[in-house]
Amino acid sequence: MNIWKTRSTKVIDKNPWWHYKMDEFEIPGVTTGKYYYCETPGSACVIPIDSEGKILCVKQYRYLAERTSIEFPGGGIKADQTIEDAVRAELAEEAGVAADQLQFIATIYPFPGLVKEAQYIYLATGLREVSGAHQDETEEFELLRATPNDIEQFIATGEMTDGWALGAWAVVRPHVLRFIDENQSSK
């Protein structure tokens, strides 16, 4: 497989969340061209599981999809944040909880043809309620508590269609099932 070589990079536009870029590239001995994409500092996705084995999900309106979406708490990593700081902030802002334990599960690339973004996926347990977390003025969440079967049903019925959430569920699902099994059998 040919490895592409970047000849130059130009930032076309930028904002606090992403940069729109154009690379001139070369596939040695094959072709040259231009590649347009967005680049972000990365994103954090957290799958919180409460003491009853329920997964905390958020339902929110997604402007570009023109519909509501069931997802997991998460969002972009800000320039002054570590990945874990972002995970904890999103957990508080979107689900209203803090976690005693965070377990890193995986890094995935949710849309590598258009967006240069690494998504860091965490499992959160030992949850406790917090208050006073600041939400972005454009965000409004409905908190849902779901079983793994509920998540599968959300996917089957088209209530969970966000690729970011679906990718996270694909890699975290076995960890969630193992955690629930281990904790329910110890009760």
C-alpha cells in the first residue's frame, strides 16, 4: 500500500473547535493532489455506569441532522485540557456526575476521510452526583439510564445514529458487559 507524503499544509479557516485545512500531497510514483479536511484537538467520550448497572446516556438535538440523538457524554478537547480533564468536564456538564474511576478503553478515528480527530473512549464508574457544571448555551440534554439491551434497541430503531456514539459503543460494549456481570454477581 502506498504511503502518502504531505508536501504542504495550509489553514483555510479556523475557530475554537476545529481548523479547516488543505494539504498538497504526493503518492510517490502515482499522483499528486489536494486534500481538504477538518482537524480538531481530539474528543473525549465517556460511558458512565451507575451502581445499578445502568448506562447514562444523553438525548440532545443535533442541528445538522435536524433531529434528536441519543449519545454518550462527550465533546471536544479544549486547548488547555488534558484528555482526562475533558472526560471529567463532559461527564459533569452532560450527565451531572463525577466518577471515582475512569478506565481508558480505546482511541478510534470516527470519520478519517473528512476529519483528523482522535476520539478517546473511557468507561466511568463509582459515580456521584455533582452540581454547578457549566453547559454551553447551545446544549440541552435529557439524561437517560439504559441497559446494554436498551442501547442495542436505540441502535436498531434509529434513535442512536451518531457515528461517534456507535463507534464508541462498538469498542466499549464488551467492557460494559463484563463490568455489569462482575458487579451484579457480587451483590
